[in-house]
Amino acid sequence: MSVLVVGSAALDSIETPFGKADDVLGGSAIYFSSAASYFTNVNVVAVVGEDFPLQDIQYLKKRNVDMSGLCVERGKTFRWGGKYDFDVNDRTTLYTHLNVFENFNPTIPENLKDVPYVFLANIQPELQLKVLNQMNKPKLVVMDTMNFWIEGRPDALRDVLKFIDILIINDSEARLLAQEANLFKAAPIIRKMGPRTLVIKKGEHGAMLITNGSYFWAPAYPLEELYDPTGAGDTFAGGFVGYLAKSDDISSANLRKAVIYGSTLASFCVERFSVERLKNLTEPEIESRYQEFKELTIFE
Amino acid sequence: MSVLVVGSAALDSIETPFGKADDVLGGSAIYFSSAASYFTNVNVVAVVGEDFPLQDIQYLKKRNVDMSGLCVERGKTFRWGGKYDFDVNDRTTLYTHLNVFENFNPTIPENLKDVPYVFLANIQPELQLKVLNQMNKPKLVVMDTMNFWIEGRPDALRDVLKFIDILIINDSEARLLAQEANLFKAAPIIRKMGPRTLVIKKGEHGAMLITNGSYFWAPAYPLEELYDPTGAGDTFAGGFVGYLAKSDDISSANLRKAVIYGSTLASFCVERFSVERLKNLTEPEIESRYQEFKELTIFE
């Protein structure tokens, strides 16, 4: 099955303790499709400016990522600048220039309205709902959001959550959304808002999958260096949704595997700047790391 | 195989959002033996004052805990008062009255010098070394410590660490001991100090076992309420060492099982005040929760 992602395409400038990168590929739709395309066909709906280096995403086209929904608008591409300290959980946004992304108004091309697996990356909840209203009953809708919308657009967020199957958020966002500090209490509160399944990302502590009364605890890969954490969340989502779409199986057991594929792709993502590490992965590399994740938690 | 624990016996006064308990059983040796005695014979070396309610530890004697190393000294028992907020990771010590524990000078009775499994609970490192010097080549020495000794007695701590097989500490202590924020970098630094194996406790994020180049990632039990977190670490150690001694198997695979038994016992501990929940567990209860831990992390 194929996947549709609606999100951002950006040019990021990143400083980490390991170096600097200027105007490199970024944005949720780019990271997501870089990961998901290892599993299945991906269709991107996003907007870029005239300055976007289209040649830099040739690697995606070679992996059957359909870019026909990528609009090139007059103006500049969305730009983000950020800096990470040695504690990579601590990130400072240096600037956010929305540019053409400010008026992003996603229109789903006719030929994509039947795509069965949909990922709504972190954009304004009103736009997420607008995307869903254009789709013909997708089989699975997965969504991301952030504290900015949880605090700033609570009503619109509640409106779209009603139509979501799986919500992927981080632990602090889950606490904020549920207004509850204990994650095991927060989860049922969020599930009542719509999404039957939650994936709560906990950074260096791994991720948790919460379905009906069942918890799955996924480890994080033991990385001595996080070269650049930018995009890890969208890469996780790409591995997760990409694997689900490929297997076309949303059973509880398969959701667990999807979480590990998401974690696997994210663990590669942070090993280099931008999407560098996601450009040339091989299937054996992915499978071998998947096995490493298994060895992290197995016991008799 | 039997176990020797050298640690504290205390009377704790605890306030949590769920209630209050005054002068209840506490101390590392009490929590440890309450847990370890589900697996094997335990010998306690500790000191109490004349006011210690010996009748309250009858439940331990019934479970073959040998208390012949428990000295009753003139004076009062070690007392600790603490308060937990809704965020149970945030604990305030209201008072610490060392009382007879101030002059604790552990002497190992002749008949205990050959006990093969030794747990050195969190006491002054000089005393931990003194205990080891009295023992006849134990098969396995497991140790706990805390930031107070890491900062206050660094040299004495290094001296004893040389003779330790397994060090159990929490994540912030590991960072402090290694002077390194990244746990995967901190671990090899600590292992060079002596202990070939580390267990790093991460509270609500579970625990990590680090042996020679191999990581094991244990989940935390999904608890909606932590009634009283006091003693969870010593209870973990009790389940961990108790299971190892019972099986007399310190292979990598069995260490993993031991971490889960430790986590299992600790998950019971925090469900009630003091050692209440550890008094009357049944084997089926323990085994059933062990299985729940397995279901938390299993995937194909």
C-alpha cells in the first residue's frame, strides 16, 4: 500500500557540538519520505520556494517518492536555524522563517485522494483537518503535533484528533495535552479524544506504544554520539508508517514491529547531519539494526 | 546459594500524596532481605537501637532470613523522614537521625564469612571495603552507592570499586561518577574502575544492564500510582541478587532475568507504604508479573 505525507520541506541551518551545516535539506515531509520510501511508495504534499534545490531530492525520486504534490511557489523556502548543546535534548531555535510555508494550504491532487495510509506531519491542526476532508476514507491516519498547537489551537486540535487513528507525540506533549503528569494516566485521557493508538516518544529513553489496555516498551538505540537529532521524530514516523503500509497489517503485533522499524530509521538519521544517513541505507543494514533492537530487550 | 547483605535497618516517616506513615520499617537491609528472601536464604548484618520493633520483622524470620548479624545497640534506631510530591522523582528529606547507625562498624560473624553472594548496600565506602576484607572470596559482590559518597569520599569509593563485580546505581549517579553526561560513554569509564557489570536504574524509564559490550534494556512496570517509592532501589537489588544466588548462574542471559526479577519486586514495593506489599507475596504473583514484564517488550 502507498503512503501520503503532508508536511514541510525546509532548508535548515544546524549547529551541534560536532559541526555546522548550512541550508541543508530538512522539513517533516522530507525526513518522513526519506525513511518511509525504504518500505513503500510515498506521495509528498508540501510547498517550497523557488530557491529550493530540487536536484538535492533526486535520491527520493529514485526511491519511488512521488513529488507531484510538491508545489513550487514564488518566494523563499521555509528556513529554520537551530543549535544543539552537548545535551542534545536541549535545542535552541535561532530563527524560523516560514516564507512560502506561511500560506501553505494543502490541496490533495485528485490521484492521491485514495491513498490508504496518511501521515499528517506537524502543521496547523486546521490544515490537518482540511487534508482529511479531501481524502476518501483512508485506511489509517497517523498524526503528529507539537506544544505550539496544543497550547495555541486547542479547539482545532481536538476537532482533528477525533478522526485520527494513531497519534505520535513526545512525552512532554502527551503530558501537556492530557494535563496529567503520569503518562499511564495521560494515555487513556488522550485516547478518549480520538486516537485509539498512541506512540509516545521519550528521546533517549525510547518509545512507548499504547493500544487498548496494552503497553509496548521500545528501547532507544545505544548511541554514544547523536550527531544531529533534527528530524529524528519525522524519520521515526516514516519508518513506522512506511512499514505498516508495506505490510498492510495494523494488528497489535505488527504495530510493535512498526515502532521498532521507526526507531531503527531514527537511529540512523541522527548519525549524520540532515538526511545524509538516510540517502543510501541498504536493506541488510536496516534488518541488522532491527535485530540489534531485538537483542536489547530479549530475555527468557 | 545464600546471600549476605550489609546495610541499614531504619524507622522511616513518609509523606506522599496518598497518605502518611510514621516510624515504619525501612532501611536498605530490610528492603533488600524482604525481596531476596523470596528466592533464597538471606543473612542480614545491620544495627538497630533498643527501640527497634523486633516483632515487626518476624515475617522475615519466617522466610528464613537469618538475623543473627543484626546487632541491637544502646540508643535509638536510625530514623529518616521524607516527603514525596506528585512527581515522585522529587523527594525531600525532612530529617536524617543516624543514631546508632552513626557508629556502625560491621563485623561479619564467623559463620557468614563464606557466604558466596554478597550485597553491600549504600553505606560509607570504607565500611564496604572493611566488609569485603572479612569475607573469604565471595563468588559475587554486588554494590550500591550514592552521590553523597561519590562526591564526599571519591578515593575510598575507588578503592572498594576495584573489588566489585556488579555496581547498581541510578543514572544521575552514573553520570556523576564517570563525569560524563552520555550514559553509553559513562558506562565504559565506570567499568574501568572495577565492576565488570553495571545496572543503571532510570526510575520510570526502567533499568539498563551493561556487561561486556552488551546492553540490556529493561522496562519499568506501567504504574498509574506510585504509592511510596521508598526502598524501591534496595528491593530491586534484593530481587536481582536473590534470583542470581538461587539460580547460582551469573551468565549474561541469567543476569537479564535477574534484572527483570529485581524490577518485578520493586514494582510491588511501591504499591504500598514501607515493606507492606513485600510481606505476603506469592510465587504465582511474582511469576505473573515477571510475564507481564516480558509482554511489555516482546516483538517478532
